[in-house]
Amino acid sequence: MVEDIARVSGQSLDIEEVEREKLKSVFPQCFSEGKLDIDKLLNLCGEYIDEDFEKYKFEWKGKAECYRIAGKRSTGTLRPCPDESVNFDTTKNMYIEGDNLEVLKLLQTSYYRKVKMIYIDPPYNTGNDFVYEDDFADPMAKYKEITQQTTKSNPETMGRYHTNWLNMMYPRLRLASNLLRDDGVIFISIDENEITNLKKVCNEVFGEENYIGSFVWRKKDGGGQAKEHFVIEHEFIVVYQKSARFMWYNKEEERDISSYNKVDERGNFKITKLAKWGNTARREDRPSMYFSLTAPDGTEAFPIAPDGNDGRWRVGRDRMQELLLNELIHWENKDSKWIPYEKEYFANQVKVIKQRSILYDVANTGDGSNILTGLFSRKDMFENPKPLELIKVFLEATTKGNDIVLDFFSGSATTAHAVMQLNAEDVGNRQFIMVQLPEICDEKSEAYKAGYKNICEIGKERIRRAGAKIDKGDTGFKVFKLDTSNLVKWDSTPTQNTDEVYQRMSLLQETIKPDRNDLDVVYETMLKLGIPLDYSVTEVEVNDKKAYSIGDDCLVLICLDYGKDGITADDIKAMCDDYIPAKIVASEQAFKDDIALSNAHYILKDRNVEMKLL
């Protein structure tokens, strides 16, 4: 009977299985013995196999491996660190320390299609500081190795300069796309080296039709040394929407009615001359836009160019006819000549200001550095940090309320700072999720000299200091660190050591690793069950057993406590009566015996409460 009870998986969401089931629900006829017949699928969609292999494709060595890496389930977890956090029990914000590939996998179940906006500033392919080298066989072991060493480089002499960067970015973007809401958007900062490849990758991941455009941001102010021919003082920010449901929030400002200084029975209006002005205002520039209008006295009026010669109208015949029919032409007689103007009524006090793609004077990296200097009272804490105002431009245009903002290349945590600052300004409740690999700081760096051993320590301290200055809204954050699962699994690593084999076998008698605490297991359970990590976790007591109520209405009750005699059927009844949970999760070893476990199973089944074992 125990074998029939569902268990909490030690792995992250099986993304490939989820996608396969989606496809199977729509096209069941394309599956035979559980396998997809791609030819049938293509035929149903009106695509037929031909012998033309000379089709456009974006390929590179390792692309197929990228798919497998993105689909491989993680065996890791996120361990809570209350001591490094601020307002751990109440905050909705999160700072996650770990390899973002594994972290993105772990967030799939809990945050699938819940993130409104993603901003990332990934490592630029400059040939240096390239630490994101993934290991398909054992990613967690690779992560442990990376955190103990300094950064590696990606020199052009390796012969796979672009390939290595693409292999790093592709699986991360695929996983990130799953987290975006249907009305979500992603911003990606990039320089000249990989702008072309980035857009090609994003066209595959997000769809070419979802490319919104690219910003050009002037990152430098003043001089600079040119590498070769001229100084490059700009970067790009590439923008993709998840779907057509995305909406850009343009700024609005109140119009000044004083310029609408004419009045008729329809209200205040202002006028604009209908004759074209400027360099292309002559008749020969647009002959079709030279024609006459009938003036109020019945005479014919023609457009006059600024130089006094024949000119042209600003609008064509069809548009001019619309203005006439809608009585939107105003005539004035000047120097015995009738001059037509277009009327614009003051119909709305709000003027929409659309964002421009050239970010010339928003802020620059110097501004970003100055903010860090002000917070830490020390210069050069982080190289070329993004300025606060740049990120706020994107936040203001795409988020509001309690939207979730994700940055999985957090760096100095500018995005977190921007979210807190904007919330304070517009009384928003945006939540941030920062993810950063704990890259080791160079021993010669100012950050290392100040006592910050890795980038995560800088980011977390920045959020603490910025939050203390803002002191308005939610300026706390929960810290989590990537680690191996809290659940015991058989270690299949080859060994000739007999003692080690005995140790591994003894561990299998327990479900949970001996060096892990209750909160470690509680948050891993939440991750694997798809419960967001910002849900409340409340310690409660049932009879003599300690348990944890997840969510304000006890969505899940987790019990890991043996008590004096182990969990009994009476304890399970009390849990149901006192908290009415939708689901109860307990360690199998915590039950008094198999009879108690069996009785608990039937009690919960009768009460329609799901049970899962660890």
C-alpha cells in the first residue's frame, strides 16, 4: 500500500514531458507507441517533406546539446538562508545564489508563466570572464567546481568563440521563455560582438514575430580610446514580447490648453498651416499634392512654398477631402490672400509620450558607478554597472502593481534596486527575483579588498543598503542558495572503498540528508509542488508534532517531526480538523509504523486530502 502513495520528486519539472503532453493533447494521431511521428505532424500542418535541404537554418556546433541541457531535469534545490536575508518571513522579493541554468529549471514549476518582465545583462563575448560552461553529465558537480575557482576565459584562439557563447545563452533563454506571462516581455543588453547572433537565437526561442525592436543606449559620456577606427560608445537592448498580448505603457502628461487659443461652437482648438514647409515644400517635390482649395469668398487658393513659389500641401487629396467634410479647415485672410489651416480640437487633457529607441541622455555607466560609490563609500566596487535610471525606463513601460521582475544575470543587483525605487515612487508592489552565480572577485579588486569575496556578496549588500535608504514599501529579500537535493538518493559513483559503500547504504535508511534542516526540506517541497517561494511559511504544532503551514489558508501542511512515538492516525485527523489543508506532505520515516501510514492514507482519501511522502 505504501508504494501506492505519491512521493515528492527530487527532480525539477520534466519540461520535455510537459511539452510532449501538450502536443499529444492536440495531435494524438501523430503519436505511435508513445513516440512522435514528425512526418505526420508536418503533414497535418500543411508542411510536406521534400528533398530541398538548402533551407535557411541557424546552426552551430552544440545546438542539439543545448536542447538536451535545457530539458535535463535538475536534482538540485534552493536552500533558504534567513540570516543573510532582510525581513525573510514577510518579504516577497528573492535573491538566489547559484548557476542560473539550474535555478531556472528549479523555478519552472512554481513560476511557469508568472513573470511579467525579464531584464538580463549577460556576459558579453569579449574573450574574458566566461564562467558559464555547462556540464550535461553532472551540472551540480560542475557548479560546485565553478564556485571554488576563478573565472575562465573564452579566447578567440579556442576556435569556438561564438559557439561557446551561443551554447551558454540558448538553453537559458529557452527556460526563461517558459517563465514569461503571455503578456510578458524580455530585455537583453548586448554589445556589437553578439547582437546579430542574439537576435537569431531569440527569433527561434520567442518567435521572429515577437521581436519588438532594439534600443540604442549611449553608455559613455565624453572621451574614450578607440580599439581601432572609432570609439564605440553605445550598446543595444533587444526587446521581445511573449505574445501579442503584451502592452507597452506609454507616459502621459497633461496638455496645456493655452495653446488652443481659438474657439468655435465645438470648443477650443489650435491651427496648423496646411501648406508644407521645409526642404521638400516645393511643387516639384510632390506634384500630386499641388491642387486648389475653394476659399470662403469662392476664389481658388493654392499652396505657396516658403520662397514664394508654387508649393505643396502637407496632405493628399483624400485626406484633404476628409478635413473638408468634417469641417476641420480654418481660413484666415492675410495680405488679401486666403490661407487654410488644419484644426485640432482640445478633446483630451492627456498627451501620450511614446518612448524613443535612442536612449541618448537616460544615464550612463558613470552614473551607475556613482550610485554604487555613494552606497558603499568606496569607488570601483563593480565594473561598468548598469545605471538605475536605465532599468527604470523599462520597468515603468512594462510593469505595475505586483508584477514579478526577473534578472538571472543579476551582477551588482541594479534591477533589484530599480524595482524598490520605482515601487517607492509610484506605490507599486512589484516583486524581484535576482539570480547570480557566485563568481569569485579578483583579489586585486576594490570589492575583494573591502571584504566581498564574490559578486553575490556585493549584490546582496547593495540591496540591503539601497533598501535602508529607500525605507518605503517592500525592501526586504529572501536569500536562497543552490545546492544538491535534501532528499537522499543512491550515489552511483564508482568506488572501491567498502566503507563508503556501507555509508551509502546506511544513508538510504533515511529520506532526508542528516545535515539539512526543516526549512531546507520545506522550501524544496514547495519548489517541487509548484508553490511560489514567497508564500508564507508558518510553524504550527499538532498534538506533539511540529509542522509547517504553507500559504495564508494552509494550502499544504508539511510534517517532518517524529514526536515521541511517530505520526499516528490521530495526528492526521487533528491536522485535517485544525487546518483543513488541501495536501499533507510527510516523511515516511516519521510515521509510527506501516499501520499508522496505511490508516493515514485512508483517512485522507475519505476527506479528499492529497497525501505525498518524502
